[in-house]
Amino acid sequence: MAELVRGALALACVIAAHLVLERVGGVSEGTGPLFALGFLIIAGHVCGSVAAFVRLPRLTGYLLAGLAAGPQGAGFIGHADVKALTLVNVLALALIAVQAGAEITLPVLRRTWWSLSASAIAQILIVIPGTALVFWLASSSIPFTTGLGAGALGAVALLWGTISFTRSPSVTLAVLAETRARGPLADWSIGIVVVLDVLILPLFAVA
């Protein structure tokens, strides 16, 4: 509880300093990627701690912090700052992918290869065509599909279905790390996420 209070006070000080500087003209619309990164780290830590305090996943707090601080929220982080943090996002995703791959060992693959293969094939045959069909049927209500011919609409629907096939290793690893889950279900969860992420690249290229 004391750590949560200290974090909230630190976040409040940062917000107050930002508002004061903004009032006197010390900051512009783009506060800079360094401020954005530091602010997101502090805000994410505090909101994650609050989420854990009310028995929600810390990931929920991280997401809410980004929504609240971003351009569509309070605007502490501007569009230019979000774009400037692209390199940080790429590096973070690369580390997450490496960590997810490192979690897969040969013993785990020997135990789960059959169920992982069956699940991946089933999702390829069901999720991609099913989502593409739903997209096609709902295309009249989707603004950016207006004016597309049947062939172009089919191609977009297929791409949409392929995108829906993706899974997030960051969410899976975050939940497993927070819950300290171990066992067959945890192994299978990591395995299916890695397998689907490996398959999505050739599938997207084909689509």
C-alpha cells in the first residue's frame, strides 16, 4: 500500500509539473519522446499497482494508463510522441517474441505437438474463412469498403480474416508471469501463441 501511495504521489507531481510548464509556455504540444517514455513508465507502474490492488491483472492497468495519457485521452502524450516511440515498441515486441520462443523447449514440444498442430489447423480452416465471411457480409456497414469491387472486397476480407488469426504473446506472457502459472495449460498456451505467430507471416503473404 505504501508503494502504491508513493507511486501515485510521484505521478501526481509529474502531472502537476507538466500542467505548470504548459501554463507558462514551457512545453509545446509535443513534449518529446523522453518525457513520454518516462511518463508512461510511471503511469503504467501506478495504474498496474492499482489494478493489482483491486484484484485485476496489471496488464489492465497498463492499458488504461496508455488510454488515459494518450492523444485521445488527457493528451499528455501527443501524436508526435507516440510516433517517436515506434522504435521502443519494435524493440519491446522483439524482446517479447524472443522470450516467448525461449519458453518453448523440446520436452514441451514433444508433449504438445499433436494438440498444437490440431488447434492451428482448425483455426486456419475455421477462423480465417469464418471471419472473412463475416467481414464480407458486414461490408456495407464498413466505410472504407465503399466502392470496392467484388475481387477487391474479397481480398480485403481475406486479409481481415488472416489478421484475426493472430495472437498476442505479450498478453499471454504477462498473464502467465503475473499468475505464476505452471503446468500443461501454461505450456500449451505459450506453444499455441508461438506456433500461430510463426504461421501468420506466410499466411499473410499468401493472402
